[in-house]
Amino acid sequence: MAAAARLFLRGANSKLSIAPGSLGTTLLKLSPNCSSRTKTQRRHAAHFTFQPDPVPSQYGPTQKMNLFQSITSALDNTLASDPTAVIFGEDVAFGGVFRCTVGLRDKYGKDRVFNTPLCEQGIVGFGIGVAVAGATAIAEIQFADYIFPAFDQIVNEAAKYRYRSGNMFDCGNLTIRAPWGCVGHGSLYHSQSPEAFFAHCPGLKVVIPRSPIQAKGLLLSCIADKNPCIFFEPKILYRAAVEQVPEDPYTIPLSQAEVLQEGSDVTLVAWGTQIHVLKEVASMAQEKLGVSCEVIDLQTILPWDIETVCKSVVKTGRLLISHEAPVTGGFASEISSTVQSQLLVALNLIASPSSSSFIQTVESSQEKTLC
């Protein structure tokens, strides 16, 4: 009979001992330094309510969609308009674990929407080859947490293909999609936000949407862009975020942040899910403290919109950045250091009594002198 272990919780005054029992049973008791009570842990989690954007009118008729349905719509538009486009990844043929590709294989055939082996390095390597050959490659990594086996292919191959060939060849037709961020029950292998790893690498574009409307427009822009793009999709918003999304294809410019709320006292910058957290923060700050917050959605992590953020900080004089990723080496550090290096002298001058003429100069020549 296999040995068994019994854990007896007898309070803080118990002692730890290991004594053999009958049938190989092992008895464990807690030491005086241990406690049977669960210690209170500091939790780094935030509750938020999704706040939909106004219904867009410039792109034609709309339909109610959640975020994963808007992704499906963008992929459907691409397959319909581009006969070279192919979608591939783990389980995408039956719709994927989040249902983003549901129905596409039946509509466009198994040669254009197909499964791959469970090998992220192979998925991206295959996508590079497809893109170099001139087709439109849309690869899915089932979770952003598992993109790391493909890191070499993305950073050393895809990002550098154009540069190392002297612009003779490129894989700009490659787009890599991946569910991203925490969801509340994903634990360590299904909750990561790895955008900062790729922000260090020239030759890539990294994009993270906040909503269904943004997701469709930004994904179509990534697919059309002539650089390899990584498109991270906030998985917690797949079903929680619902908006009226245009049915026809449309694009939203990359590397262009969006000012969602004008303010005068502090600039709040985020991307993806954290945008909705900061919008609630802005409302609370206005209501309880009388603080006017300017909220900016960065949207594109690489290359990011320095001008919009700097212009806002010149106006407010304060900057707060929020992201889901670990603090150390997070992309907020890059934003913070860039703003400080470009605006610190300007903000010191703005704080001085004789700064009125300088403020006008900064505002009129923002792009040339600061960003």
C-alpha cells in the first residue's frame, strides 16, 4: 500500500514531528512558528467596470459585438479581401480556446485556416516563411505566456529580416496574435503581460487594444502594416467588453495615442484593460478631490506616441502610468524616463513665476523642441 501523509492543523502551539505510523503512514505536526490560520496577503488586483466608447458613425453600419467577436470580424474581413491571407495556430481550426476564429475554417477552407503542432517557435518560424513568400500570415499564440519559446524567431529573425537583407526581403506581412493579461483565475501561466520584452526590439510593432471597436480597427491596421506586428488581446475583455462595432473593415492608425478625457491637473496613461481602471480613477479623483485628470490610451507600445503624452504632461505638470505587468522593467519605466528626459527642464521653467512666455513657446513648438 502506498505511503500516505496526514497534515494535522492544531494551532500555533503545535510542534513539528515526523513519526512513522502503521501502513507507512507519516504524521506531520506544525511547529510553534507555523500557524494554521491563513496569513493575510497583499493582493495586487483591481476591480473595474468596462466603459464602452460612443458608437462610431464614420465606418458605416454597426453590430453589437464583444471583443472576441470583433477579432473574428476583422479576420473575416481580411480573409474575404485578401486571397493570400492564412490563419494558423493551436486549435484555431475549430475556433480556438477563446472562439476568435470560430466558423472561419468552414467559410474559407482548411487550407486557409488550419491547426499547427504545439510548437510556438515553429508557428512563428512558419509565419515568417509565409510572409517572406509574399502572403499575409496571421499566427495565433494560444496564450501570451507561451510566446517565449518563439522569442528567438520574433526578435532575431522577424524583427531583423529587412535590416539584415538590406531591404531586399522582409516579413512585414506577419501578424502575431496572442491573448494577454490577467483574467482573475489564470494563475502564473495564463496571466502574464509580456509587452516590455518586445518593446526593446527595433523592427517590431506592439499593439494592445482597450475595447472591441479599437481591437478590430487596430488589428486590421497591424495586418495591413508592412512591419511584423504583435497584437496582444486582453483576455478578460473577450466577453466582458461589448460595443457597437462597424461591420465593414476600417483601420485605426498605429503609434497614435488617444486622449479619452481632457484634464488639467494630472495625466493618466495606460493601455489595454488598465484604461478602464484609470477612467474610474479619474472619475473618483474629480468627485472626491476636485482633481481634473487627462486620460490617454497609448494603444501602440512600440513605437509609442511620445508627442501626445509629452504635450499632455506639459499641460498638467504631472504624470501617472499604470500597467498590469511587473513593475521592474515594465514599459511604464520607459515612458517615465522619456518624459523626464525631454520635459524636466521645461517643467522646472514652467513652475517659475517668469514662465508665461516660455509656456507659449513650448506649446507652439512642442514637436520640434521637446518630443
